Amino acid sequence: MKFKINGNAWIIKELSKEKMEVNDALGETNYETQEIHLLDTCKSKRNTLKHELCHVWLWEYSHVQNDNDKFHFEQVCQIVANSNDFINSIVKKYFK
């Protein structure tokens, strides 16, 4: 499935475990190719997609994704408030 965010096109793909970049991942976000990969046998695909869409939203709106950086609770509230409609609309379309 294709979707757009912040003027950029992204793709959601389901892949076998052998084709995933991270061996034990249920989902992954590839910023270079602008793809979300979901493990095709994942039992929690809906929650995994929501998680990966959060990564995309953060990436597209220039929030630093760095293990050394911490979010302040006000930033977390802003992220959740602004990403919720986007994430749920994509999830709804994907699982139709």
C-alpha cells in the first residue's frame, strides 16, 4: 500500500522473515527507501504498523530519532496529538 506524508510517498510491504533487514523484528522502517516492512506472519500486525507509522511521522516532521535524546512529556503529548489521526487513517485503509 502507498501513502503520502509531508509530501513524500511511502510504501507498506509485508515480508517474510528471511527478507526482513532485522532478523527478529516484527516491523521496520527504512528511511532511505521510504518503506515500512511488516513481518508477514506477525500476529500483532495492526499494533506493529502503528508503531512503524510513528517512526515515519517523527522522521517526516524532523524530530530527532537518536538513542541519546530524550523526549520531554510535553513533546510526547504534541507527538501523540498530531500523529493520531494520520496513523489511524493509514491503518484503517491498510486493513480494509
